[in-house]
Amino acid sequence: LLSRKKILMERSIIMMNNRNSYFPSAHKSVMVVEDERPLLDVIQLKLESNGFDILTARSVSQALDFLSQINGGVDIIWLDHYLLGKDDGIVFITKVKQNQKWRDIPFVVVSNSSSEETRQLYLNAGADRFYVKADTALDSIVTEVRELLDLPVTRKSD
């Protein structure tokens, strides 16, 4: 018997591989790499409600496996710094940026770390944006994702 996790992973990969037939072609895809399940669920719901197709991973190894299986077929990666397993987000972004097929995938890093050193590490490694979770509203980050993907952005009036 396949575990629920394995079934969900395979379903996500099949959907991403068949994006053109399974999802409307206008949808952009986001891989969310976040180890905290409740937060991952909230991010997924927020992005789906904004019209994105979502693939989730909770560790560097799982995210790299997914990228390999879908040939890097995501439009942007939402990445946490602290992840399950021995590797952190900086290891993941470095590996992705070293891969010829994947190097142009934009990254939005959303972390609990507020250190300037961590921020600079990610930006120097190729992250497009870096946010501190406690200091940034989820809606603001989704707006930035939309902007990075050249999608229309609806701004709330002041």
C-alpha cells in the first residue's frame, strides 16, 4: 500500500507534468518548500485562491526530487530557510541555480531569520526576494510573487 504522502506527491507530479491538459494554461505554478505543515497549508490555500497551481515539499531532498521529476516545470519557488533534514534553504537554492535547466526559476525566500547576514546569503545565492515572516503580511508576499511573474496585481487602496 502506498502512503497518503506518496499518493499526494505522485498526484502533484502528475498534475504538474500534465499542466497543459490538467490546468488552464494561464495558471502559473509555485513550488512551496516549507517544513511547518500548518503554515504550508495556509500558504497553499492563499496561493490557490490567487489562481496558482501548487506543488509542495517539506525538505530540500523532496524539493529536488520533485524538480527532477517535473523537469523543473515550476514558474517560481517559495522557499523557507529552515527545513526538515540536514540541508537548509541556502543549500537548495545553490543546487537549483547550479542546474542549467533550473537556474532561471525565480525564488522568494520567506524566513524566520531576520539577520542581515542570512538575507545577504540568499540574495547573493540568487534569491529574487527575501522576507522575514514576522515582518511581512502574506498578501504582500503573494503580490510580489505576482509581480515577479508579470501577472496583474490588485492593490488595496489606502
